[in-house]
Amino acid sequence: MRCITLLATVVLLLLAYQPAFADGRLERCEPYKADVQARLAENGLPTWLYYLMVAESGCRDEAESDKGAKGYWQLMPYTARVYGCEDPHNLDCATEAAIGYLKHLSKRFSGFDLVRAYNRGGTNLQRKGTTKEAEGLVHTVRRLIKLDMGELPREER
């Protein structure tokens, strides 16, 4: 299990340091960008959280983690069900569930702590702190934002 976790960390770090790899993700996700960002905004969430989906799955519906997270937003099965999504491989369903989960987390977390909480779970983040995987995800989201927008959103500088 440790080898799989190490492999996931290496993949996240490769994404963070390989712009060409990240650019491929950005291009693949571009068709979904406007809709996902609009849905985030409609729900009072920062539109840059779209890059969380880009980092998590690269917009591949078949994406699945070694821990069982699935689909576009890499939702764990229980979390997907709690937020009304039976099929995390479906973009609409997964986005609604991710938004519900992010809204719940946003009552306790903001900024990149929201990304850490999405990765770790809010209670785990508060009790046990962050992990290399969560920090790798934050770094990847920041890198994707910079690659796509040229800079971090004002509130995140």
C-alpha cells in the first residue's frame, strides 16, 4: 500500500513539474470549463476550484485512484452517495456532488485549505493535519491555475 501511495505522490509531483503534461489536462478539460465554473459560482464557491477537477482526474471519466476515488472529481463512493451521486463517472452527477461536498467543507475551510480538506476529509485535516498527497494536490492546483491564467486569483496570493 505504501508503494501505491508513493507512486501517487510521484505522479502528482510529475504533474506539478511537467507543464506539457499539465497543458494536456488543461486542453482536455477546456470543453467543461465554462459550465463547471458557472456552477461553482452559482453555488457561492470560487471558480478556481474547477482546477481541482482538472488536477484530480484530468477530466477522464474513467479515472480511479488506488484508494477507490472515482470519476471526474475523484469522489469516494460514500461521499458520492451522500451528495446524491450514484455515478461519479457522469460529469453532471459528479459535479453536483463535488459542489455539495465543497459547500459543506467551505463552512470550515477556505482558500487552499478547502483543497486540502477535499483531499483529506475535513475531520481528518483538523485532527491529523495535512499529508504529502494533499500538499501535492494543492501544488498541482496552483500550478494549473498559473499555467492557465498566468497567476493565482487575487484572494490566494
